[in-house]
Amino acid sequence: CTAITAQGGLVYIPHPFDPMRACLREDVLLGLVGDGLVDAVEVRNAKTSLEHLNERAARLAADNGLAAGAGSDAHEPSAIGAAYVEVPDFDDHSAASFLASLRSSSAAVVGHHYDAPRVWRARIVPSTKST
């Protein structure tokens, strides 16, 4: 986190509580947040199938004064834009200006769950046992 900040970047934690994706262990995440090393948390991930996981992330952000982010987590074109944050314009292209806009009371997380049904197909897995 300190290396990101030292380079002028923002520390953003995507899908913090989704066990289906690689994420930080909860104790590590809470330690980073407690140490003031996190700027924003993804509170709406369109691929997170259990809504309570997004809600838990939103509580983490709200309880700790962190900016709220969102992402489609699009792995195919029709998923692009399923979740995003509308932010007011900001004056320059600095991380600080963007973060201030993201924290603005007029910033709004927009989105919904998106995981298009996959076409079912038979899968034949060859045996690994020798005959």
C-alpha cells in the first residue's frame, strides 16, 4: 500500500469479502484499513452473486470513512457497465482530485448483479486411471 501511495496512486480493494475470488484475508484487510492505508473499497461488484457480500463491503467503507467504488468485473462485452460510480467532474487528473470526487456526497454507486447464464454443454472428462 505504501508503494502505491508513494507513486501517487490510490489503494482500492476490489470485492473484499467474496470468497469465490482471490482477496485479502479479513484480518489483513481490517489491519490495512485500521492503519489508514486504504482509500476506497469496492462496495458493488456486479459478479458477486451474494448481495450480503456487497452490503458488508459497503458497511466497511461507511464505518471507516472510505470512498465507495464499483465495478462490472466484466469478462465479456455485455457485462460492461453493469456496475460503476457516477462522480462529479474534478478539476485536474490527480489522484487526490479523483478521490475527493469519489467521496463527494453527489457520487453515486450504480449497478446490479450481472452473471449471464452460461450455455450448458456436455463435458466428458477422460479417466486418469490406467486400464
